[in-house]
Amino acid sequence: MRVSRLRIIFPVGLFLALFLDGSLSNVFAAHLFKYPYSSVLHLVLLWIIFAVFLDDRNDLSIGIWSAFAGLVFDWYYTGILGVYMVALPLVVYLSRQVKPWLDLNFLTMLMVYIINLTIVEAFVYIWYLIGKVMTSNLADFAVYTLGPTIAVNLALFVILYYPVRQLYLKVS
Amino acid sequence: MQKFFFNRKLVIVIIVLIISFGLMSVSVAVRNKKSTPPLLQQFGNDVAGAVDRVIAWPVNGLQGASNSVSDLLNTYQENQKLKKQVDQLAQAKVNAQTATAENKQLRKELKLNNSLTAYTAVTANVLTRTPSSWMNQLVISKGATAGIKKNMPVMSQSGLIGRVVEVNQTNSKVELISSTSSSADKFAIQVTNKAGSTVNGIVTGYDKSTNLIEMGSVTSKTKIKKGDKVVTSGLGGVTPKGLYVGTVAKVKQDDYGLASEIEITPAANLTDLTVVTVAVQ
């Protein structure tokens, strides 16, 4: 009974985060994409990382759900398939690999989240660069995209960490 | 971590990367073709769009509420300013109405049914913006069922903002003019100066640091001044003539000193979009 509730909450929250990413990007476009900085919201990634580290029993199929969310992201937002669809499960896989070695608390999760943000952003950057979707150089990417993105998403992490942890403690 | 380099896992990783890269290459190649995205993708997008409407509605409502409050605070000054304009506008409106009626009559006599300026406006809500720094795209709430086709121009209340790049049944994607992607095909525009002579050209880029549209490779000797109006020229494609783009900000020599480059202040604010209009021909 306890398991089944989380099994519903996780995918619902995942898609809520997916669509909120887009809606909030539109509403706060003037602040998020203020030249030369562009900060990308990653609520989906945040939700996935929370699920990987806060779900102790490992019985959510996070990998498959994240691949599906990535597919919807590619279809609906960018129109270029196969980028987020692979990036998100990759992050889930890597996080699962490091999970047993970590003493889980607020700070370690924060670190893991920064690393994962970097991995996803870098993966998308490299893929789009090879696919000639856009042109940009590495220094601009690091300073004007990666930096602000990490700053904004860390703020969201700090705000959402305790509520989401309470949710997981209560449900599972 | 040692496990990661097991032979079998390495093979799986490489296969996944190849599949991912293949999918991306195919969708980039297909993206610029005339045919709309494959049916399955359209269906997926329509479902996602339907769900998104539910989530976007309260968020957009919140934005509307905050806009209303800031509007309310500026009401008095705005009212003073607008009062002055109203008198002039009434006269201009009457003039325009007579001209339109005359135009219609003359066109009937010449049996010109489809001219460059004729279009119908389809209004749509903005559902979301792509959360990515590499793509300036919006998803709007009207699609093929409302008559929208690929490459149609999209305007906000004040001016041109971009073009439709992907059409599904009930929603479509719009690429903003601020997009710097190399594959974006650009608008044909013309500048009319005070004397009434025009300079034709295309939008060649967007300067993000100053928020100006660039119109490069202009070799015409016609004198263009700051403040001259820029509209779409209606040449070569589905864009109708006479959509307002903006005003000239400055004219300068391009990097090689041979042609001049005209910089244009866009009429529309590209970061505050809730309702847009698609010009359907």
C-alpha cells in the first residue's frame, strides 16, 4: 500500500515538473533569459535526483520514467529527438552507481545535483553542437549558460529539499 | 566504477549513444522539410499539449494577475499620454477605413483576389517556452485544425516575433526572431523612408546584446534615417506584405565596409508573450 502511493506520486510529479519547466520559463523569460545570461530550469532533473536518493527501497522504475519524460521533452519542447531521452537516464544510472558510496545528507545531495546538472547541460551542449543545431563556443557556454543555470537550480534545490524530503518520509 | 568498463556495458553505452545520435541527426534533417512531423510525433505532441494546457492555465493566470497590478499602478500617466493620441488616431482611422474600402473596390474591378497584403489572423495562447538556452521556441495553442501551416509568420500585438516551425493538430511550435540557429530561414523585409522610397532586404541576424534585428548586405544608395518604419515585404514566400517589424535604430557600414547594415528596434517584446497572432494566408 505504501509503495503504490509513491508509484503514483512519482510519475505525476515528474510530468508536473516537466510542464512547469516550460510554463515558468515563459512567465519569467525576461529574468531567466536576460542577455547575456540564460538560466535553464531543471525541475525534472531535480525531481529525478530526489527520487533516486530519497527512495530507500529502490522500487520506483526511475530509469524508464525518466527516459519517457526525456522523450516527451524532446518531442514537445525541442523537436529534436534522442537528446534528453538519453541524458536523463544517463544521470539516473550514474547517480545509482555513486549512491552506495555516499553518506546521504543535504550537502552531499547538493554536490551530486551540481555534478548532474553539469553532466546534462554539457551532454545537451555537445550533442547540439555536433548536430549543428546551434553554434556557440565553450567559454560562452560555461560562463553564460552553465553558471547561471547552476545558480538558479541550486536556489530551487535549497527551497524544495525539505518539503520533498518530508513528502518521501511521510509516504514511504 | 571499475564495473563500468566491463566489455558488455561499454558496448551497451556505445550502442545507446549511437542510437541517440542517429535519432538526433534524423530529426534535424527532417525538421526543415515541408512535410509536418510524423503522425506519431504529432499525436504525442497533441497529448502533451492537452496536459500542458491544464498546468499552464494557473501559471499564466498568475502572470496575468501580476501584470494587471503593474498596469493599475501606471494607469494615470498612461491615460494622460493616451488621451493626446486618441484625437489623432480617430482621424487616421477614418482615413484608413476610406482607403481600405476604396482599395477593396478597385481590387474587385481589377479582379485581384489574392494580393500580397491579404491574410486572416488566427489568435493563439502561448502555452510554454522551451526551457533551453539553445532554442528560442514557443508552443502555441493552435495547430493544423485552425489552418496553421509551416513557415507562417507570427506576431504579438505590437509586431512580428517569429515563424511557425512545426505544426501539430492542436498546437504548434514558433521559432522567435531572436533565434540564432544556423538553419533558421529569415524574413524578407523592407524599409520605407520619409520620402517614400523603399529598400528591400532580409533579416540576417539578431544582436542579443542590444536586442536589435540586423538587416545586412544593403547596397542601396537610398537614404535611411533613424525612426524609419520597417515592414515585411511579402516577397518570396508565405509571409504577407505589411506586417510591422519595427523602426530603424541605426545604419552603419558592415565589417568589410562595402555594404551597409541596418539595425532595427523590434516593435514586439520577445520576453513577455502571452497571446500571439498567426497570419494565415
